Amino acid sequence: MKGYISWMDGNSKLIKVILALPVLDILWVIYRLFKSVEDKNVLGIVIAIILFFFAPFLWLIDIITLVFMDNVLWF
């Protein structure tokens, strides 16, 4: 889990944006879930599980936040 989080954080901005494209955006949902489990954030875990169903709609928000803040929105 820690390896996946550090790999996602260590990627360049271009790779992060490519991973936020509609089909690949599920990788960011998994990132959010792992990050919440690592931080022992129960609310984050529940929201991350719910986001699995809304991932097709989340990709645009992820791309915008990655371009401007170099990070996805999360707790």
C-alpha cells in the first residue's frame, strides 16, 4: 500500500494527468482508498468506497486539480 501511494505521488505531472483519464481514473480512486486506510481515516475509507461507483464522473475534477495543484482532492 505504501509503495503504491509513494509511486503515485512520485510520478511526473504528465503521468498523473494521463492516469486521470476516464478509464484509468480508477487508479486514483484506489489511491484515495489506500491513503485513507494508511491514515486510519474511517470517513475517507467510506467515501473512497462510494467513489468506486462514481469514478466515471470524477476524472474531470482529478485532471483539473492535478494541473493546478499537482495533487488530487482528498482528506
